[in-house]
Amino acid sequence: MKKENILIPYGISNFENVITEGYIFVDKTNFLVDLETKERYVSFLRPRKMGKSLFVSILEYYYDVNKKDNFETIFSNLYIGKNPTNYANTFRILKFDFSGIDTRDTKNTEISFINMIKKFVRDFIKTYQLFDKETTDEILSKNNAGEIIGELFACYRNEKIKIYLIIDEYDHFTNEILIRNLTEFRTSVGQDGYVRKFYENIKIATQSGVINRLFITGVSPITLDSLTSGFNIITHLSQAKEFNDLIGFTQAQVEDLLDMVLEDKSRKSTILDILKRWYNGYKFNSQVKHTIYNSNMVLFFLKEFQKEQDFPKLMLDPNITPDYFKLEKIFRLINYETNIKVLNEILENGEVEDLQVLQFNYDKSFDTTYFINFLCYLGNLTIKQESEYGITLKFKIPNLVIEELYWQYYGHVLRERANFSEEHETKPLLKSKII
């Protein structure tokens, strides 16, 4: 096959399309075995644009009872197809994706959330042809999201086929609320908040057996942690050593991918060195010896490189550019002066040392430790290594993409704030101009 005909699945998150249309695919299906036997109710968090939605799609196609007839077509050449588990294609999939909720203001956010829940519930009922019109209308007539899914689960309780519930981008809209107004966030996840009521009804459905499995993806655990006893069934596997590589590419996988598109093999070492500095560096467990690549960034590069066997004009994928206004609001939210000092320390030293937060609590002061760990969840920082005595961790900027997208902006904010002159500008931490 000619190098230019290799299909790179950049931006494609539908697993069936990737497999059946001949795109290259790094097989991660071996993780399904451990994931299935580890816990029933799981959250797995990673920074944005790292490939979470594609893995969610894998879960859908593997566990959906309606897709059983396509199992061989989709999975036969993959690890899990050759080593299927007992739960393959045995569930009905109820999936929510909260990335499209309108968060302009308080009223729009809640209304949009309710409408989003109605849409996915309606799709679920239609897909599996579950209820008559009268029952469906009764479910969708409820006034809030918690009541809607509560009624759905109540009507479903006598069904033999259990539900596998998937929530993608679970915190996309709640993070927007958090940035906009801390009081509004606390209200939404508090005792009578509409977000909390939604998750309380999910918890009830797990206890009754209606929901057999649950997989939640997102960026930050703050929303889940803030629900406290309202949703204390979840197990965070984001920092589990055995799942460090679930999302992203290892060094060996990147080398194999580059071999598929590279014509002049004498360039391989040089190109790998550049890719490593730009896209590698992520570590989510301090005991893991290796780091991983952002898979979306690598696929972006390969797709661009394949065209002319040359580097793209920009090593930065333009689709991952952050909203800088929102970024600044994040570190202005609480303890602004302390957060500024943290940013300055990282810009000066290239790293920072602190405790690892295993659970966030917004009722406590959002101190330095919380802020550093929040930056880590966002992907602005990553784990470098354990400290000398293993009590604290050292955090660092993972790669050049993150330095250029985020830390050069943070340096700009600090310079503006301190009214630095040009000769006192913060120096770049890394050599960005390497091509």
C-alpha cells in the first residue's frame, strides 16, 4: 500500500467507521478485560482531546446487545475479538454526552440539560423499542432530569436485559458553571440541586440492579467529588497504574505508526525525537516508568506529514486551542494571589512539588495543592516523579504543545499583571522553535 493511502483516523470517534473503513487502529481492547473485572461503576478522566470518545465508542459496540450480529466484522482481528468476555453484547446501552449543553446562563443551562436528557432517553427507548407511546410520554413529561431518568428506570425495572450506562464529557457543562459562578455550582450539585438529583437517581438504579455497569469520562473529578453521598458508588480509575495507557500512545506504538507513513527511514530517529518533545510526556501514576503521547496530536501530525512527507506548518493542532478567557477565569475563581504564585513558580522552575489530591472538596479552601492537581487534570501539568521520600509528587509541563498553548499565555498574564518590561519577560521553558 502506498504511504499516501494509509487512512489516519484523526478526528474520527465512531469505532465501527474506523474498523470497517480501513483506518489504522492502535488496539486497546485488551483493557476491556481488566476494566470489566475491576469495578462495575467507573470514572476514567483524561485531559481534553486525548481520544476518550473513541474508547467510549468501543464500549458501545462491544457491549450493545443490538450489535451482536456485527461482532465478528468489527472485533475479529482485535484482542478482545479473539478473547471475548462473558458480557460481550449483553447490555442495552444508555449513553449521555454532555458536551453540547448551552451554558450561557443559569436558566439556559438547566433547561438545556433537561432537554439533553430527554433526547438521549427518547433515543434509548426508540432504539430498543421499549415502551408504548403513553408510557414514553409519561417518562418525558417529567419536570427535571432526575425525575425523567428516575421514571425511565422505574418503568424498566422488570426488563431482563440490564443497562450499561455511559456518560461522555460528564463535566463539560458543570465546569462551565464552576468557572462562571461558584455559588451556582454549589447549588447545582448541592442537596436539592438538579445535577445531584440526576446522579442520585442513577445511584438508585444501580442499587435496584437496573444499571449493571457504568462508565463516566470527563476531565476533572471535581463534580463527582462534590456530589458526596449523593453518588458515592463510583470508583476512580484515572490514576490506576494498570490503566495509565488506556488512552494515548506508547513510544512503541508511535514508532509503529510512523513506520506506516514514513518513506525515508533514515529520518525516523530525528522525527521521533521531535514528536517526543511536542506530544509526549503524560504520566498519570507516579510508579509508571514510561510516559505516553497524546494520541490526537500524533494522528494530527501523521495525517499532515503523510501529504508531502514533510512537517506541517504548525505542530499545534488548531482544533485544540483553548478559550483563554475561560482559562484566566479558572485561576481567578478562588485564591487568585496564591494561584498566581504557583504559575510563577512553574514558569521559573519548570516544575512544582506538592501532594497528590485523591478527592476534591469544594467546601474546603481551594488551596495551592488543589490548584496544582486541577492543572494536572486539565493536562497543563503531568506527574514527573515521586519526591525523594515518596510523600509528595513533582509535577511538570508535559510537552511543547502544552507549553505553547497554555504556559506562554500564563507567562503573558503574569507579565501584564506585574507590568514587566521586555527585558524582564519570562523566558520560554522549552525550545519551541525546533524545526
